[in-house]
Amino acid sequence: MPYKVSLVIVVRGLRKHYKVHERPPGVAAAFRSLFRRTYKTIAAVDGVDFTIASGERVGFLGPNGAGKTTTLKVLAGLLHPTSGEVTVDGFEPRRRDDAFLKSIMLVLGQKQQLMWDLPPSETFELNRAVYDVPRAEFEATLRELYELLELRELVNKPARTLSLGERMKCELAAALIHRPRVLFLDEPTIGLDVTTQATVRDFVKRYNERSGATLILTSHDMGDVEQLCPRVVLIDHGKLVYDGALDRLVARTRPDKRIVLRFARPVDARDLSQLGSLVQDDAGQSVLQVHKDAVNAVVSRALSTLPVSDRTVENPPLEEVMSEIFARHGAGAAKDGPA
């Protein structure tokens, strides 16, 4: 008997259009606009289709103004779609049923719910009351979150005294008091240092694995995407560009590899350029770009002819892959539709 996949998020033909008043500058134009206005329709999201199964971690990506946050707000019930079908965990978000609100959480990296002059523990208690979480379940959840995020030394300090990274960890804990089954994360690591970014990513991944919660992540930090999201959905100008595995997207867009070579002594750049395209040449380390089919041959030749002390093979940076995709799409090169 075939296994039936449980779909948590279903989006069919989603459109969100806005009417925007336009007028030229000047007092006369401002006066005329009091009696007659010219409007332009802006398609923030324009016919997007995708589904997400229970427990998936999906990166929802696109350049600024692509429609990412608008889509998340529609999924969270904060905006009503102009047209299309949207269901989340079996609910229609725009109705904002109590059961639906208890099943989701939207975390915005640039906004906070912690009360500035009170310790995070007070926000936790408030959320327990808002979501009507039983005391025993609340205490068990806190113990788990304290362990995963190392919060015990933080929760009784006023929020204003915490660093940005400490506040973000407490924000995540506050968002999970009611154990939501669907998480919408919008730039969760923005402004955080490298160590705190790693902590947040590790926590989100472990929470997903422990609870089976479904996750949609938007981020301009490709480190978030690479470490958390096996699958990505790309949109640009409100339209779907790609929906599928991240590694397949990288291989299709950039069928090359980066070979990082470290040397025991200095090497002439001319010797390296004979092996492939020299991307970087620093003291003691060089990076070559070669086609994926030539990797083994290039590595073998490098090991036999150069004083190589260490080597690694990597995919091209995800930032470059995304920039290339959206540059092509913006120029009209992506004419074959979503993959």
C-alpha cells in the first residue's frame, strides 16, 4: 500500500494585487488628486502554486520585492488574497479561526514580541495564557527550550539588557510556547553574529526533527538556506521561478565545482591557471573553478605536480547561484517556467 503524504500547506493560483495611487510631484498635482486620482495595479503575488508536506523545511526565496513576505502574511492570515486557494493545516488562513492561530507562528527577524522592560519569562507566561497552554505542558516545553537554546541565565533579565542574539533566542522560545505545527520564519538570523547564527540554525533544525513541525524560511543569508532547507521555492516579480531540491537547482544552474587547494610552499599562479579558472589566489591557498566532470582529473594532476597539503571540493557559493538565476529571469531568459 503506497504511503500517503500529508500536505500541510496548499497554495493554488495565489494572487495578491494592490491598487496604488500615482501622481506627479507638485502642489497642483496634489490638488488635482483631491478630485481625481489615477491608480496603478501592482501584482505583489501573481498566480503562485506550491504545496508543502508535513515536517518539510522549505526555503522561500527571492530578491527584494519578489512577494515573499506578502505570501507569508497571506499564509499567516494577516493579508487576504485577491484570488486563489490557500489552506494551512486544513484551515483557510483569512478566517483566522482560533484553532488555526494556535497551530502556526510567524517570526519576523526585525520585529519583537518581548516586553522591553520585563524579563522574557513574563512574555512566556503571557503567551501561555493567550494560547491557553496547560501548566504542565508549558513547564515541559520550557524545560526543552531552555535546554536547546541555553536560556536559563537569560530569562529573568529585562529584555532591554539582552544582546541582539540573546533576544532572538528568547523570541524563538516565546514563539514556540504553544508548540505550533507550522513555523513561518522571516529573516530569523538578520543582524546576528556568526556564533549566534549557528546556534539559531541548529535549534530550528533540531526543533523540526523533534516535533515534526513544518517550516517555511525566508532569508537573504544563504547560510540559513544551505543548512536548513533541502528544498527551495523561488519567486520573482510575484511569479514562481523554481520549486524543487536545492542541490538539483545548484547543479542545473552552475555545473561547476570549486577546488580549494592549500600548499606547503608558494606556487606560481601560471601553473594553477593551467588546471582551471583561477578564482582566488591567496598566500598558501588557491581556488579553482572547473566543470564538475573534470574534478577528478584536475585534483589528480594537482596532487602529482604541485605541493598540495590539503584540498576540498565545494559547490559554487549559493549567493552566486541565486544572483545568476534572478538575473536571467529578470532579463527574460527563464522562459521555460518553473521546474
